[in-house]
Amino acid sequence: MRIAAITREPSPGQARPRSRDAGPRALGRALEVLESLARRRDGATLSGLSQRLGSPKSSLLYLLRPMARLGYLVRSADGRYQLGPAAFTLAMAALSNRELPQLARPFLEDLAEKSGETALLATMASDEPVAVYIDKVDGRDPIRYTPPLGLRRPLYCSAIGKLLLAHLPPTRRQEYLRTTKLRAFTAQTPVTRSALRRAIEEIRAAGVSISMDEIAEGAAGIAAPVFDRRGELLAGLVVGGPSKRLAADQERLGALVVERARELSRVMGFGAEPAS
């Protein structure tokens, strides 16, 4: 005797069975939504997200509603979705467990490998207006620039110092220029305020700071800015080495340090895409 298979329709209000991989797919799509919105300062509409992610609007809406309810997204009056406070809390918790040197280390290693010179990470000291080196990867050449960690550099006569000075808020920069005594270390040290102001303008326009023999004869540096998600200067990446080598390869090294600094800035949350 044959027994027919019996199928039972779910009763009203009862969830329909879902495929085994529906959960992982939904999780992956939710992460794609967060990643897409993290790169868009002004957010995106449901239609924009659908087009960017290649997902039907109905499926995305199924994800966006609970994400907004939990605070990971917010929806503005004009229908644009942006990251919500819960997303920023999660991001800050993750970053707090990884200090800047740890996040920057792969970029320093790559910069040192591709340049052949010493790669350094520096920030503004917390107790006075000077630059301080907080991490480095030595170059492979036996004759190289290898300052100790913690070494401080003036803001007016080093590649990293001038970079940090150029990105100070205008009032703090003017106060520094007004009150700091510009002492000559070498014949190339900028010791006039007019020359230093011109250098600052050039750095801000070019996005890179260069120092040749300014603080020590035979030593040079090329520095580029690292920004945080608010567009504020966080640190600087530096390539340091003998003046003759850096001068001979200045264009390539400058482009290299600028690109690595931009990549690290993106890791730190800087560089949102235009809204659409």
C-alpha cells in the first residue's frame, strides 16, 4: 500500500522554513551594507544601495529595518540611510583594541620594502609642539637613517615637523610661528618666518613635506599626512634616508609615501565617497 506524502502549509503567523544558507547570506549582505555606507559620508537611498550591491530593494529592506531598529543605521527624512550610533560604537571599540602603530605596521613594512629606506610613523607630542617618532621599520641599506623611537623633531625644520605644523589649526599655527625661536641646525634650516610660511603653503598644496639637510647634514625625509574619519590629521608617514639617495629618487619616493599614507587614512575611516 502506498502512502502519499503529506505536506502542511504553515498556519497564519507561522514562519515559513528558510534555506540553510539564508542566514549566512543575510549576514554577508548586512556587512556589505555597512561597508558601503561607511564609505559614503552623506549616506545612500534604498535604490542607491540596491544598485550598488546588486540586490533587490525588497530583500534589502528586509535587512535595513532591523539594522535601523538596533541603531546600526539611521534613516533621514529624505530617505537616505547612514551609519547609526551603534555602528560607530562598535567601530570605536574595535579600534580601541588596536593602537595606531599596530594598524600602521603593515604600511610601514610595505613602505620600507618598496622604498629601500627607513619608514617611520610620527605624531605630535602630547606635552609640547614637536613631532615624535612612535614606530619604524629600518631600511635594508647598511647606510641608512635609523632614529630611535621617541626621538623628537622640531616642527619648523624636519619633514614630519613641517607636515604637522602645516596641518595645525590656523590659530595654533600662528601662535607657534609667533612664539617659536627658529634656531639654525644647518645652512639649510629655515630660520625666517616668511620662508617657513611659504613652505607650509607648499606642503598644504602638494600634500607632501620634504626636508633635505635641514636638521642634519646628509639626512633627508619625505612625509605625508594620515587623516582620521573626521578629516583631522592623525599622524604622518615618513621615508628617511641619506640626502643624496632621496634627492635622486624623490619623485618615486614621494608618490610612494603619499599613496601609503592615503591607504592608512582609509583604514582610519577617512575618504568617504560622494553621495549618489
